[in-house]
Amino acid sequence: MIQGIVIGIDSHNVSSVLSIQDSLNELKDLARTSNIKIIKSFSQKQKHPVPGTYIGKGKIDEIILFIQENPIQCVLIDDDLTPAQSKSLETAFNTKVIDRTGLILDIFAQRAQTYEAKLQIELAQLHYLLPRLTRLWTHLSRLGGGIGTRGPGETQLEVDKRQLSTRVNHIKKKLEKIQKDRHLRRSKRHQTPLIKGAIVGYTNAGKSTLMNRLTKAAVLAEDKLFATLDPTSRKLKLKQSDQVILTDTVGFIQKLPTLLVKAFYSTLEEVTDADFLLHVIDVSHPCFEEFILTSNQIINDLKASDKPILYIFNKWDQVSAPNRIKKQIASFQPNICISAKCDTHLEGFEDAIADLLAPFKKTLTFFIPYKRMDIINLFHQFGHVESIDYNEDVTIKVTINEILAEKIVASLYK
């Protein structure tokens, strides 16, 4: 296993909900997911990163001494580096330097399974690589150049940029076609009127474990960050013969790079398309409240915060002070406390979803033309018909979830 160190800046940045130590611990977990063993952490108190070197000269000298005395093969940085910062640190440490985005991209590249996910990752990697090409070819720039001449390093750099740009455009066209196909499949799914829920939350909160318990989906569930990248949808049968579609999504994380939000729009799109959200939280983690804030911010950025949300406080079996924790989570409503892994029966879970959707159950009246008796059949299948009269149109009074009713009646206007 590769040995490495992690470096971060303690800037008391209000945009980061985690302390520097918690943030570095999370970086260690990312490293473990990428099979890197971290043997030491370094941090420096600074308001802002040093423009050219990220950290100050004194801290660099301290780390150089440590690297000289230990077999360090890579250095992980807890923020995004500029190409100049990356070059300076690699020169100083004489070893590979990887920033947070580079590490997450590497993890995603290892774990992407579907064709679309692999294309999205390659696209993100190319966008990440393009501004760093100059650094990669610096060693050739001294071989030629000057007024009226062109060095081979510069020539090769231009060739590589052109090739990468061509590849980026090629991938974008493929992804556009895949997205059109996905929208077509989704529109066909909409013909079967089911309420859709998305399982969201911080990475490694137990979302895939919960999905497997509820739907027998066989989604990969590991004690590692970003174990699940590709969205998986399954039907879940609730009480009173109600059915919903649940989709497992990629885990959130603080400092989520913009590149990755775009790269995994296909899975995050399921969040915006869902009718309700199941927000899973690892309540046993000491930073669970910060994780909720990070996840809620991303949900808000996706313009999905207006959807009904059920807070699922998972891993309750690992909580040592349940009474104190219940007071902490009292403001997050509605909620339910479970252990997706250990509970023999997830009793109360279906009731919690039913309670979440209960405000949407209403008695409504519709006027349906005779040629659309298929809609009448759907009302019988998914609601409770209170009365039905056959006049110029079929007048039907039905008690049903209004979200579902909208989907059923929408077929009238297609």
C-alpha cells in the first residue's frame, strides 16, 4: 500500500462546516478508499493559502525533513491547488502531490461502473488536466525557443491541448445522446404513475445498505467513501398496496468540486426529479450535524429543498448516549432512528414514509372523457374511488395522493 501524508490549512473559513482536524480525517478516509495509508497529518493556521506554494516556507521545510526521514510516496492536499502551487510543492517535496479534487476523481475513476459514469469521469479528468498541461511539459521548454523559434515543449503542449479539446467535444456529444436516451426512458417510466423518492445524504452514511434492506437491490455497500456512484432505482411496496420508486444516489461531501457536480449530474438529477427525499445520516459520527448542513446545502443548490424530506438517523445501534442525541436531532423533523444494518425489521419506516406523504392525500374530483377509461382504471388502482357518475364525461371523485393524481391526469394532455 502507498504511504502518504495529508496537509491542510486552518483558515477558520465559514464556508467549511468541519474543523481542520475533522476535514483532514475525512481526507484520510478518502485516501483509505484509494488504498493510500496516511502516516502523518500537517496543518498550518493561515487566513488564505500562500499564492505560490499553498503553505508557508517554514512548514514546507518541516515537511521536507519528515519526507527525507520516511518512505513517503505521495502528499495529499485538503484543498484544490493551482497548477503553480502543485508544481512548487512537487519540486520542494520531490514526490507526487495530489489535491482533493484529484484524489476524488481517482476514486470515482476506480468505482464508476456504467458507460455514462465512465464518460462523465473522463470528461471531468480532462477538464481538470487541461490547465495543468503547462506544468507537465515544463521540462521540455528549455530545449528550444527564443525570438522567431518554437521550442518542442511548446509544440507538444499545443498538440496535447488540441487532442484533449477534441476528446472533450467527442465525449460531450456522446453524453448528450445518452442524456436524450435517459430522458426518453424516464418519460416512459412516467407513464406508470408512481411516486419517486431519492435516498440522499453524506457519503458512507448507509444509504446503499438501507436501499438493499428495503428493496433487495444488491447495491454495493462498503465502509468506504463513495462506494456507490451509479444511481439504482427499485420499487418499494408500502402498506395498503401503495408503491414508490426509490433511487440510491452518490454521497455528498464537503468541498464537493464543481467538476464533480457536473460529472455526476446524471445521479444528482434523480434528486431534482424525485417527489420526496430520504436524507440518511450517520448519527454515530461526531460530526453528523455538520454533515447534515453540508448535505442540505447541496440539496438547496440542486433546487430540491422544497420537497418533503424524511431525516433518517442511521447506525443508531452505535450511539452511546441516545437521550442526548435525541435532543440534538429534535429540530430535524420529521425523523426516524434506525440501524439499517442491524435492525431485524425496519418497523416504523413504512409508517414514517406514509406520514411524510399523508398531507398530499386529498379527495379530488376529475372529469375524464370516455375515450380515456385507462385513466379511470388508474384511479381505481392507485386511489380510493369515492363516487363515479357517467354523464357527458365520467365524473370521478377519488381520495388519492395529489402528486400521483397529477401524474395520472398529465397523460390527458400528451
